[in-house]
Amino acid sequence: MQPVAEQHRALVRRPGPRLAEGLVTHIDRQPVDLDLAMRQWEGYVQALRDAGWHVVEVEPADDCPDAVFVEDAVVVYGDLAVLTRPGAESRRDEVVGVETAVRAAGYRVARIEAPGTLDGGDVLKWGGTVWVGQGGRSNTEGMRQLARHLEPLGARVVGVPVSRVLHLKSAVTALPDGTVVGHEPLVDDPSVWQPFLPVPEESGAHVVLLGGQRLLIAADAPRSAELFRDLGYEVTEVDISELIKLEGCVTCLSVRMRG
């Protein structure tokens, strides 16, 4: 295993006792096994550690059922951490602990203000372009404010439609070479991205870049994992089935901070 640079850290937040009350929008609610969810979360965190990442645990937010999906609370770009204003009012208290963590990590801090709304899961970054999902939890004003914060750092912020899934990164993510991957039935407009690679399973669209040619995906996408391996990637699969019941995916369970 090639080590990840020392400054590469991942923020995570453990599931709280109210996890099963988390919001669901595009799927039917299912019972959640809290003990199994905790074991799966621990497996996810261990996979990050095994890949050489320094894991930083954000203080618990036990009154916030969705707090385990820590990515929604902040967008990091360069040395700046933009604290979000989640589109679901019940999630806004999640930001407090995340602010403490990113400040401790040495990031400059900005924030999205009312009437803007922005969830980190709606933000896909690659190669200086920042795509922001529009139509669900993140609104035009939230995107405008994010652009104001990131454009001085050289980013180009682009709005894209999201109507079939909770967040943009529930539909698409990017491989290390910039190819955007997605499960086509859930992508509003694949032509936004060139190149675009369709994957055979929904969870195959959710890829965490671990460094180099290494990827982390959910275990319920074996055909997608095989596709990525055929392309030369080293793939780690983790079981997060209980968290998927709450529209979670591997991307939203951590905030990857690359310095």
C-alpha cells in the first residue's frame, strides 16, 4: 500500500442513537438495525485508516439523526472550509461540531447564509470545476454564495439539475482521471460531463478517491467494482447497507481533507 500524504485527513462522525429517524426523500422508509449500522460505520472508518488516512472524529451530535452523513455540513476547497446551511432545517445544528473540527485542522472558514441552502452532498469537485446540484436540498442562492467563496481560489462553479436522487453525489462522482461515473436512470443529464461512464448499479456511482488508483465503494455494487478493476483501479468494498436505507452512501460518510 502506498501511504497517503500525511496531511490527508478524513472527518467522520459516528452514528447517534436516533439514526433510524433520519430523513428519507426518494425511497421508502425501512427499519434500521442500529447495532449493525454502527459496525458498518466502524468498518468504513477502518477502511479509510487502512488506506493511510488520518481519521478525525467530529464530536457527536446525538440529537441530529442524520449527523453521521458529515459531508453535508461543509465543503472544503484548498485551505477554505465553507460551512453549509443544509436544505433540511432539522440538519442545521450538525454544522456546529464540524466548524470546530475544521478550525482545529487549520482551515479558513466561510459560511452559507440565509436564504441560501447548500448540502455538501450536492457538491462534486474535480480539476477546478465545482458542480452543484440544483432542485433538491441546495438552492440557487446557496450556489451563488459558494461561487463567491470559491471563485477567488480559481474554481468554476456550475449548477446542474438533480431531481431523481437526494443529492448530486447520489447520482455521480468522479474517478481519479476526471471521468464522471453515474447510474444513468438516476442522472438527470449525463451530457453535462465529458467523459461520462455509466455504471450498472446505483452504488457504483458513489466513489471515494483514496489516493493514487485506489477507490472505495459500497459492497452492493460488485459489477461496478469489477468494471473499475478492469480499468486498472484498486477497489475496496465496504458494507454500508443500513446507512443506504437512509439514502446514505460512501461519499457522505466522511469529509476528505487533502491539505
